[in-house]
Amino acid sequence: MTVKENLIKKLKDKSAKVAILGLGYVGLPLAVVFGEAGFHVTGVDPDKRKIDLLAKGKSYIPDVKTEAVEKLVKGGKFSATTDFSVLKDMDAVSICVPTPLRQTGDPDMSFIISAMDELAKYMHQGMVVVLESTTYPGTTRELLLPKLGAENSLTVGEDWFLAFSPERVDPGREDFTTINTPKVMGGITDVCGEVAAAWYEGAIKIVHRVSTAEAAEMSKLLENTFRMINIGLVNELAIMCERLGVDVWEVIDAAATKPFGFMKFTPGPGLGGHCIPIDPLYLSWKMKSFNYNARFIELASEINTNMPRYVVSRVMEGLNDRGKALKGSKVLVLGAAYKPDIDDVRESPSLDVIGLLRQKGALVEYHDPYIPHIHHEYDGWKMDSVADMMKAVREADAVVIVTDHKVYDYAAIIENAKFIFDSRNASGKVVRKHEKVERL
């Protein structure tokens, strides 16, 4: 029996030992899905706080229920550790670590490199490795392949197997989760793709194979570039509609009645989350090495990045129309998360809106039922969510809705506020027009 045949047999009968490197928003849900499918899963993460919680059967990710973790831990199907040496006994390893952008706009590969360096120490024959971290096309072949294979005198596609499968996690979503969101899988070789697909097919409902790792890497960037550009389009449309005195939300709803040829996107205060604001810029950065300027990406990024500043300018104008200056005014920002009903502040436009309001001299407070504290990494300021939201609404000169959490009583907020700038059309679910409310 060949190395490939033996590994596929172990993957299909679930006797293969699985490791997940990185137990965040991507890694922990994946670990649970593999564990529930019957694999014995070991999670590896350098954050001891996470490991201690998991050892007690507790989840720290809203999309993963504590009951699910507890059941797997008690059943012996899942364990977690900070010790990378467990990798020496693993058959299958998935890398699910962050890949942020540096302030200079180039990808920060330090987390992937760190995970790769640790894994390289324990590489052995009969191992399949899948990178899930979103990155630029070529990363799997150019970065992981030389380090993991060549340094251990292992031949890829024969002794070990390497593939890329982009994560598609959408925090807070319940209809499409890790188990039923189709997984794209591209191997360094065709055999690599075959082995990796055999592994994931044991837990994920649909695995869609592509011919190369680069095709899989590019597919992820296309998904989020498509969204980024279309959001940039409607954000610019919102600015144009304001100049024309037209309700952009009414325009979008009207266009969305067309049953073909149109997909509804909505404007907002800027892009948030790890994927949409960042992933397309990996591609833009990569193309610079080919002397190619990704113009759509750069333009959409420029428009979207400017939206927090546009929101602040509209708040300033709204206060001015009511006889107040922004400087010295009390401003309450509702929502710190990058999207509704989650506790994730990664790349949240709320942080930019708050920072810009503070720079303009506003006395800023915020409220978010899911995020009790926020900290702006680069500017250094820290804030706590107000304890009594409605009291803060009544006292504020302006209330700025940045995140449209469902738990907010928008009718009560409208009734008690002096002035509201609504960047999400949350108030539109209550009333189309109101003298207190201005919308994006």
C-alpha cells in the first residue's frame, strides 16, 4: 500500500489524527466539525487562556456552543494544547491562523510563518497539510512547500500532501456554517488535492476541487473583491444620492425588485471584519510585483476607507443645522462590532468613526451589548461601553448608529434622542422619515 493509499484509508475510516493550528473564529468551528464527524482532533494555539477554557469544555467563540465543546472534550474527541510537539503524531494538519495587513498595506505573514516553522519541526511521511488562512496567490507553493517539504527531504505528492482551502466563515450566520458551506480545495499536485479532499469530505458536506492551490487562493480573493467593489459602488451611490437629494435606500430597494441582473448591496460607514477590507488588498499587493495596478480594487478601497470620514462630516453638518458645533458636543456611537449581533471588532469602521469624532473635539461615548471594552491599537485610546444606554441617548447631542444590532429598540432611541445619524438605515425599519433622523 502506498503512502497515499494508507493515508486516505485512515482519513476515510476516521482513524487519522487531526490537528488544527489556530483556534480562533476559523479554527475552533473547524475543530468541532471534524470532532463531531468522528475524528480525534487536537487544537494547538499559543494562547493559554483559550486552552484553559477549552480544557473546561467552554467556548469563547459565539458561533460555537459550549455544549458542543464540552461533549467533544468529555467524549475524548477533542483536546487542546500550547505544545506544538503533539504534531509529531498527527496525520492531518489544518493551519487557521490570522493574516492581517500591515499599516504599510502589505500582508503580515508572521502568523503563518510562525505556525509553519513549528510544523516543520515535526513533519513526517504520511502527513497532509491544508492552509486555510486567506492570503495572496502563490503563498502555499512559494512559502509552505519549500519549508515543510524540502527541509525534511520529503517529496510532495508522494511522501506528504499539501493543499489550500480558503476559509469561508461568516460570524453570526446560522443558515450557512462550517459544515454546510462548500469548501474549495486546491492541491500543490493533483494527488495532494485528492488526499486533502478525502479528508475534508469526511466532515464537510460539499468539497469543490480545483486544479491548483493558486486557483483556490484566487477564488477566495475573487469572492471578497466582488463584495468590496460592489459595496464601494453603493457607498459612492449614497454620496451621490445625498448630493441629489434622493433617498439611497429607496433607490436600492427599487432596483432590487428586478428579478435578474441585479444583486442587492447596501452602503455603510465603512468595511469591517477580517475578509472584505483586507483580502482584495492581498491581490492588489501581489499584482504590483507583476507591474500591474489593480484599479478596481484600489478605487473601491479608497471609497470604502473614506466612509468613516464621510459619516463624521455628515454628523458635523447635522449638528450645525441644529445650531451646534461638533467640538464639545456629546456624541453617542451605537455599535462597535463590524456587523450586527456579533462580538467581533476586527477592522470595524466604528473605531475609525469614534477616533475621528474624538479628533474633532467631540465628547464621545459608545454602547455595544456584545463588546464591553474597545481599544484602538494604533491611536492607543480605550473606552468602556456605557452602562445605561437610554440615559446616554437622552444626554447626547447626536446619536450615531454604526452597527445595527437587532437588540436595539430603535423606536425608543428615536423618541429619546435629540438628533440621530443613521449609517445603516436601522431607523428605516421603524419610520421612513423623521425630523430627528438623517440617514447615509
